[in-house]
Amino acid sequence: MIEEIFRTYLEIKSINDLNEVQKPTHNYSLNLIQPKDFQLNKFLYRQIGKKYYWLDRLEWTDKNWIAYVSNKNLKTYLLKNKDNLVGYYELIFNREKQEIEIAYFGILEEYFGKKLGGFLLTDAIKKSFLLNARRVWVHTCSLDHKNALKNYLSRGMTIFKSEILKKEIT
């Protein structure tokens, strides 16, 4: 079935515009995946994305994943509750433009409703500015979590572009 999908692009250009959400409890940790581990990126992409029709990487081979994760401009941060995986985000730094794209961002379903999305996004934006980005941007769409757009706007991001796509959803 062909569906209309509304895609929204958002940006934030100063850390001063960030409306922060504090870390929920001392049980949560958020760290850079070091050394890089394509299996973690692959797992989180599949688990988080399956509900939201993240399809573009499903056909990737391990070689594709390794090449992607090995990119020196990619940083992946992992949110954990004690030793349990909770969520992640990927940042891609464009050095020429001095901007960072939040490429993928999400939380595993069993952690929904705990206000972790705001905290995770706060951290992604803060880390981006600490990496000397002049602009941080992301895109979301009508297939993503129902609170995704609200979260981006609540953190201080502003819409700079919208579009309607037609895509087959199976």
C-alpha cells in the first residue's frame, strides 16, 4: 500500500537554545561505543527501527555495516540502565560545514514512557556542540514515534524544511 509520509527537518544552531532534560536516575549511563562495534549499531537499528519502518539498512551485509561504523566522522552513543541496553544515537560530523546530523536516534520499546527520549536528545545535542558543531540537524517523519517531533521541538530545535513523500509500506 502506498502511503503519504510527512518528513520534517529540524535544526538547532546554538547550545543556548537547548531546553535540557536532566539524567533520570543514577542507574543510567550514556557512553561512546569504543571500540566501534558494528554489531551493536546493527542490532539497535533493527530492534528500534522495526516498528517505524526503518528499511534502508535491512539489506546491508556485515561488510556494509563495518564500512559505515568505521567512518571516522561517525560516533555512536549507547544508553544503558545498569547493564541493559536502552537506546542509542548516531552522530555524523560534516567537517566542511561544521555541522552534525543526528542520523539515528531511538529507545527500545520496553523503556518507553520513562522520559528517556528527552534526556537522550539533550545529550546528543550537547555532545554535538562540544564537538564544535555550529549546527545540529535531524529529520523525522510521520512513521516515527508519535512523540518524536514534539521531543525535537521541546528541546529547542526549529523546523527548516518539510516534505511529503509517497512510499510503499508493507
